Amino acid sequence: MASISLSHITKSFGRRKVIAVNDVTLEIPSDHFVVLLGPSGCGKSTTLRMIAGLEKPDQGEIRINDRVVNDVPPQRRNLPFVFQNYALYPHMSVANNIGFPLKMQGVSRTEIQRRVAGVGQTLGLGELLERYPAQLSGGERQRVALGRAIIRDPDAFLLDEPLSNLDAQLRGDMRLELAQLQKRLRATFIFVTHDQVEAMTLADKIAIMRDGVLHQYANPDEIYHQPADRFVAGFIGSPMMNFIEGKLEREGLNAVLKTSDLSLTLGPIVDIPVSQGQDVVLGIRPEHFLISPEGNNKLMVEIVETLGSQTFVYGNLTERQRLSIEVDPALRAAAGDCFKFEVNPKFLHFFSTETGQRIAIHS
Amino acid sequence: MAINSIGWLQSPGFRKSYFTLLGLIAMLLVIFPFLWIVLSSLRGVDDFFSLELSNALPQALDLTSYKLALGRSQLVRWTANSLFIATGTTLLSLSVSAPAAFAIARLRFKGRRAGAVILISSYAIPSIMLAIPVFVLLTTLRLNNSYFALILLHATFTIPFTTWVLQDFYHSIPADLEEAGYIDGASLRQVLWRIILPLSVPGLLAAGAYAFILSWTEFLFAFLLVQSNDAFTAPVGVHAFFTGRNATESVMAQLMAASVVVSLPSVVIFGYFQRYLVSGFLTGAVKG
């Protein structure tokens, strides 16, 4: 199986040279499931298309198993690509769609039939082989597209938002199937999505991009708990991480975040050794608050979101500062309630007000 | 009350019949000459020049003119010649314009845009301007009086148009399908042959029908280049009815009959392919 590496890849489009991918360096180890994640237009699909050979980078090198492939056409990369709309050939039956790559390799007809039958069985397409794409449901088309990729016994799989055209239920099922498939095939998967849930559940490693720039490349746990910058922190997690911009100061034995109209107690300076008067952006995830009668801070609840296993309350801390907090569903929070809360000093994130980069303050 | 009294002008029923009427008038204007030819060809020779309304419809089906026309001339042979030339033109046009249109629609190369513009602007040149140079050129090459030359010449008129129709059609095929082909290991030629062309059948039929009809009805160059009676195309043959004859009623009636016979193949082709013609020409227009 294949390891793929991108080294300082840059790509721009059009006469105005709009930069789609900006100096991206990425090591994708063999047999890993790597997800390229980001909002639309962040360059993730362009990056995938460059790996496939459908686009050529302006600068930088792409290597597959240590071989530079910048000038190798897609036909000779052995990297199947699953398109967002599946791109099944409408005039070919399911069997011919799946067998097409083998036909192009000059494999004999009987051998193609044998392998198509095998793949059909693996993906549960056995009875659909003689049908045409227009006669299939979304999920079945998705499987055919995967079948066309699997049959080649490839070095790696490239998938461009393959689940985004499916309804929610099916998306969940296919997500599981993909994870199982990758384990079974022991293959390198590179998967593009804008859906953080897909990324977090599927990936061994996530590459988060915005405006063509790679912001962080790490495993899901690290991405969630140690976001490299304010963008990553805000993009991952729902509801979004709370950000409060202010000055870190000492108040007695406590570290406090001060803004013009707010003073938020963060915890003992033993845990947060602040230097006096440092400008920071504080980040706290909704689940890292503690509702307690001894809490030093107060929130008036405006909106309650009940999801069953979780409840989120939203309110204004000050006129300008909104906050979202996860509370125990047993509290039965209602609009108009007033909660006293503390923050969990172990799970605070600090970012530079200028660059947005993570700042290490914890002891 | 005053407003109500003209309300019927805006009623859907009135508007529908109004537009239907306009459509009928337009259709009648277009179809009248052909209708007149068909009716005249079926009328008795004696009534040929009569403008009496009672004589407009043939009293009895009189096929004398057809018999005379077919008997006296090589109408069948000329029709066969035209069939050969039009088929040749169609095949040549499609085999050149199908890949050319693909290049214009999908490949990126220097001069692509300029090439496409030159191709379509060749339509701005009136063919009569080319008549003498083409005649001199083909005579020098000893290609006059040959079907091959005529096919080549007709194709030069049809290729720009068929290329344009096809490249428009290709635009309606998702680029993903083509890219999926490359990913699956297909070469450029295999992508065109196995993916793009099978999906372009309506476009190919539309472009092909157009090329066929244009070649079938072409008169000027066929008249200039083909000299022997045997080799006439259908339109030139029909024209030859007059040559050396007085325009008697009988000759005129035969001319009408010959015109009907000669028009039939293109009418049939058009009738059969018209739904593709419409869809083929509109695909590009409505995809946006």
C-alpha cells in the first residue's frame, strides 16, 4: 500500500492567479485514513485532485511511495477517485461500470466477470449488476462507485465528499461501512469532507484547511483538545467553542480574564500562571463549564437546546459576549433561569489576539 | 363594467387561441410553397396554370406527371447520387467534428478560442464568393466531376456547424465523467470513444441530420462541378428539366413531381430526427 507525501504544494487558478492551495506540506503514511477537512473553497478538493493527477501543482512535489509523480498522468497513478456525484457512466450497466478500469488495463473478459462478481458480493450489489445507474438509489450508486475503485486493488483511495449526496440515515450507515472497508482492505484512504462529524469519526489523522492554507494536521483527539489556532478551535466542535477576548490578570490567588465590562474568574494561578496584563483570546468549549452554587460567574439563560442526552443553554454574559454552556439535562433548564458557574481550568485554550495561534499558558 | 367588457382579451382561452392562430399563419406561410408543389404535381396537366380556387385541390389523383418525370429522366439515379453524396458528407462531417468539438469543448491548448471563432465565422463568407476559386482549384486538381470533391466541399460547409453543435452538446456532459475515465485508466481517445460519444448520440443525430439535409439541398457547387448527366445530384437534375425545353404546362407539372420525389428523403430524415434536432440544438442553451 502507498504512502503519499505533499511537499510545499501551491496551486492557483485563472488569469488572476487566485490561490487555491498555498504551500501545503502533508505526509500521509501507508494504510492511514486521512481526512482533508475545511469549509467550501478551502482548497481540500483541489489538493485531492492534485494527488489524483487531475490538476497539476504550480509548485512543490507530490510523491507516491517516494516517487515524484508531478508529471505522471492520472491513468498511471493507480489511485481510484470516488466523485461527489459518483460519476457513474450512465450508458453502462453496473457490472460494466465496475469492470471498466480492468477493461482499460486489458484484463480478459472472463477474469473481469469473475472479479466484478467478487466485488459485487463484497458490496452487496450482486442482484444489481445488470441494472443501469439511473435505476439505482443514491446509496447503491455510492456502492457502485466504491466497487469501481476497489476492483483495481489500488495503492490508495481518494474520496471527494462521497457521502454528502446521501440522506442523513444512509450517510451514517455508509460512514460505518467505509470505516470497516478501510480496515478490511488495509489501504490508504484520503477523504475530503466539510463535515466535522465524518472527519472525527473516520480519520486516523485530520488535515484542516482554510483559504488554501493547512492549519493543523493531527489525530482527531489532538485536533479537538489542542487546536493549533483559533480557526481550528472554532471549526471543530458543536456548538462552537466560546471565545472571549480580554486581558489576563491576577486577582488574589486567582487568574482572571478582564474585558471592559466583564471579569471572569478562571481558576487558581497555580493552574494558570498568568503574566500580568497579557492580551489573549480565551477559548472554552461548552462542556467545560461547571454549574455550581459557589461559582463566581453568572449567566442568564435565554435559549435552551435539548438534544436528549445533552442540553445546551445560551445566554449573554455581557451585552457583547454570548456564551453557550452544556448543562446536565436533569437540571431542566428554562429560559429566564440564572446559573452560577465556574470554568474548568484544565480545559482552557488561549490564543494570540494578533495571530490567532495557540499560546501555551498552562503549567 | 368597461374594464370587465375587455376582460376576455386577457383571458387564458383567448390568449391561447390568439397564439395558436399566429402559429398557424406562420406555418402556412412556410409550408405554402411546398404544399403548392405537391398539389400541382397531382393535378391534371390541363389545370396546371389555373388559379381558380375550385381547381386548387386536384379533382382526381393524377399521377401522369410522376410517370412522365420518372420515365423521361434519370431521376432515380440522381436521387441515388445525392443519397451517396449526402451520406458521405454526413459521415465525413461527424468523423471530423466529433473529435474537433471535443478538443474545443474540453482540452486547453493555445489558439483554441481563436480556432473556434474562425470556425464559426467561416459562415460569414457567402458561398457564391468561393464559387470561382473553388472551381479553378478543383479543375486544376482534376477533381471536378467527382463525388469525392463534392463530398469534401459540402463537408467544408457542414463541419463548422456540426462542430459547434457538438461542442455545445459536450458541455452538457459532466466533466466528472470524463475525469472518471482518465482515473480508470482510459486514454483521451478511449474517453472520447467509450464515454463521450455514447452519451452524445442525440447531439450526433442532430448534427448528422443537419449535415445530410444541407448536402442534399446544396445546388450551387453541385451545378458548377458536376458536368455529366449521369453524375447530377437531385437538385441539379431537377434544374436540368428546364434545359433545352419550353416551359410548357406538362414540363412544369413534371418539374413539380420531380421536386416532390427529390424532397422526400430529406423530409423523411427530418421527420424522423426532428426531436433530436430540437434537443441537440437546445441542450447547450438550457443547461445553465
